[in-house]
Amino acid sequence: MENKKIVVDVDHVKIRFNLSSQKIDNLKEYFAKLVKGELMFQEFIALQDVTFRVHKGEAWGLIGANGAGKSTLLKVISGILKPYSGRIAVHGSISPLIELGAGFDPECTARENIFLNGCVLGYSIKFMKEHFDEIVEFAEIEQFLDSPLKNFSSGMRARLGFAIATMVKPDILIVDEILAVGDYKFHQKCEKRMQELLANGTTLLYVSHNINEVRRLCDHAVWLDKGAMRMVGDVQEVCDAYMEEMKK
Amino acid sequence: MIKIKAYIHEFWRYRDLRRLLVEKNVKLKYRRSFLGYLWSILNPLLIMLVMTVVFSKMFSRNIDNYPVYLFCGQLLFNFMRNSTDRAISSISISGAMLKKCYLPKYIFTLATIDGSLIDLIFSMGALLVVMIATGARFTLWLLLIPVTLAQLYVFCLGLGLFLAQANVFFRDMHFIYNAVTTAWLYLTPIFYPIESLSEKISWLIRHFNPMYFYIEQFRSMVYKGTAPSLVLIAAGTGAAVLMLLVGILSFYKTKDRFILYI
């Protein structure tokens, strides 16, 4: 364990949102509030004192109720959000998708979107051309390549997004409860792909409400509860404790 | 220093994204339209035609070949207005994407300015048509057009970055800017000669209106067929660099907070 490289180092991360200022987005309101002295600070702590270390090749499940801060944590790790205090260090390439297919443009065709999404992930057009067939094949969308993405079902979109995000071997793969929309067959396919990536040394950060899935795929887990870390450690222990709590 | 290197590396890494975003904007703009790209040429031509009909009587005494005179100013000013106007919302409308993947945010602003530049280059075709139709003189000074366009591009990029970041926090930017550009349009000698203004206003425009720097340079080459004045090139470059600095610094300072507002 000790000799393995640390790929994600989350160190006492705290995320704070200012609820009141989030609502002011025009000058009139701003001045009105300023005059009335209502520009007070109503803070919301989305994450508090979260600390854990992920080593290379590990699979971590993030569990917790809705609004516990799972997605916020993933956003911090992928660099979208900067922590208010604390430190975060990531070593290695990261497939920075919080939601599969986030970079899709509904007006563009699937073909255009494959390139667009690939470039959003930081790959070059040349690279995408080389892997184009592979993606299309995995996503099983050959016959719809030239229709605009807005006509796709959510399952098809998820398939395409997953195919692009896992096409190369990222050092860190982030999966945020997207597989819920795929059908059973595709689900199996995705799990297989993730297992393959894991076997090849990719680090997985996995968010899901399906505890059985987390148990099957992951070896470690973090349980978040209202922004605080409730428990961290071996996946079976954390899941057991979590399920115990849920039954109450 | 290491930070700057990292930024350059990032810029390079996402160059293809920039290209695709530009392509996407250009493509989507004319998708399903019958005449397609031709509109980039037709649109300025039609507007120029109307303005020529309306204004040529008014100014024909002191401006010969009014269509070309007008077109020079109109082309550059429209580029400035369209590119920055689109840049304003470039960050806020990309919210969905920025919330979900890590990307250098300025790419979106950069891509809108690039897209407008492509429009401008298409519109140059219209200028060519007008020049031929009116029997304008073609000189080798035309080869220096890119010098002016480069200054204008940098200027618009700076302005666009500044406006885009401001719009994330205050969505009124669009409306304020609309009023500003309208005033700006009338304070730039586009359809009238600068001589017809009062001494004082003319002085102010000649010294503080960057669009005047660019349009005058452009007119020297296209309309008068002479060398652009070095003073104007220096002034234009200065204004562009200053604007770019303002844009980059304001953008850099606020970029980490975008996510909380988009």
C-alpha cells in the first residue's frame, strides 16, 4: 500500500457558497440591496473538512444522501470548483466529466459532438479521428451518426458520453450516477469497461445510489453526510454502516 | 513564471476545442438557411445600400465614392459590435458546460471573437464587390489590411473578455452595452466625415476613440489608396494592448468565482 502513488490528495477541503449573493445578478438588485443594507453574508458550507487520499488503481465510491456534497466533491477534484480552504492535489490526467456528455451541443450531429466532446476533454482532433470508429462501435449509434443530438434519447446520449470518456485510458475516471439511464445490457458493458480500466491501473471515483454496484466495483468508500465526512475506509464496512443508518 | 508556462500549455492543449467551437458557431448560424454563407456578404451589402441611398445626398459634396467610404467604417464597426456583443454572453451561456467539465473559460470568449473575425473576412468579399462596382482604385497598400485587423482583433478580444466576465456577475451588461455601442456608433465617423463635427468633439474623437484609429487606417489603404499613418498604427496598437491587459486581468481575477454565478 505504502509504495503506491497517491493520485488524489484531498486535504481538509472546505467549500463555502454564499447563498445570498448567488441570487443577485443584476445591478439594480445589487444597489437596492446595498442601500437597504441587505448584502449580508448568508453562507452555506457544502463541504467541511474532507480529507482522504486515493492511491493509484484504487476504486472509490462516494455515497451519501442527495445534497450531501458528492457532486461538489467531484467538482473540486476535477478543478471546476476551487476549495475555500484546504488543499487538493491531483496527479495524472483526469477525465473531467461530472455528467457524461456535458459538453454536448444538442443542435450538432452526433458526429460533430464526438469531436466536440473529445476536445472538451482535451484531446486533439487528430486523436479523435483515430478513435472515432471505436467510439461509435461502443456506443452503438452507427445509424444515427448524422442526426442532431437533440433527437437522441437520454440513454443514447449517456452511451455516447461514456464511450468518449472511457475511450482512452485516463489516469482518473470520474463517474457520477449516469449509468442509471442506460439499459441493462449497456450497464453490463459499462461495468465491464470500468473493470478493464481498473485492471489497467486507472483510478475510479464513482458516485452512485446503488449500493450493490458500489460494493461490486469499488474497494474504498467515502460516506458524506451534509457536507461532512461521516466515514471513510473499506467499501464493505462503509456500505454496511450506511445501509444500517438508512434503515433507521 | 511556471504558471504562465502552464497557461500557455493549456492554451495549446485546447487549440482544437477553440477551432471546433468556431466551426460550430459558423455552421450552426447558417444551418438550414437557403443562402447560407452568402448572407455574410449580402447582409452588409443590403445595409450599405440603404445607408448610401439615405446619406449620400447629405454628404456627397465632400465625400466622393461614398459607398466605399461608408463601407470601410461600417465593416470594422460592425465587427467590433457583433464580436463583443456575442462575447458578452459567451461565458454565461456556456454555463452548462463549465459547470460540468474543467475547461479554460476564456476559450469560449476567444471562439466568439474568432467566429466574428471569420464573418468579417466573408464580408470583405462584399467590400470587394462594392469597390469593383464603383471603380475604386486598388493599390498595394491593401496588403497592409491585416495590420489593422490584427490591432482591431486584439482590441475586441480585450473588450470581450472584460464584458464577458462582468456579465457573469451582472446580467445587465447586455443592455448597458447596447446603449454604449449606439452612442459609440454615432461618435465614430462612419457615415459622416470627421470634418463636419465641431472642433472640440472632433478633437476628442481623434484622440480617444479607438475605433477611429482603426477605421482611419483602414480607409487610408482601401479608400484613399495611401499608406496608413504610423501615428494611428501606434495609437491603435496601444489601445489594443491596453484593452487586452484590462480584459485579461479582470478575467483572471474573477474566473474562479464564475462557477458560483453561472
